Amino acid sequence: MAVVPITVYVKANSKAEINRKLAAGHRLVGVQYRMGDVVTWPLGDLLPDESVVKVFNREVDGSPYAKAYGKWDQKKGRVK
């Protein structure tokens, strides 16, 4: 059975910033919002490959406002 990609929000200024932090060994967490529920996903092996990563640095009406989008590359451990 194939693992289904998901959508997570990561607070950062850019995809490049996320990748720099991951390369430096920082632990970053993405947040998945679904049906009134909030689930956190560490960026790493547990996040399904090709999951959508929405980058935000501000919220509008309590919801993250995405400024950039990317996909998780599980093999490289980075956002592309």
C-alpha cells in the first residue's frame, strides 16, 4: 500500500531557509490541519515523500498564510 502525501505548514522565511536549517542539524516541524484537528510532523523520514510543504511567516485570521510552496524530497531530506 502506497503512502499518501500530505500537506504541512512550516514557519520560515523561505524554502532555502528550511533546507539550510535541516542541513545544519536543526529539527523542524510541519503542522497538518485536518477536520478541526492539528497534527505535527517532523521534517524527516516520517513525512511521506512528495508531501506538499507550505512555507509561511505570518497568519491571517488565525490561519497560516503560505508565501511559498514546495515538495518534500525524502531521499535528500530537503524541500524542493
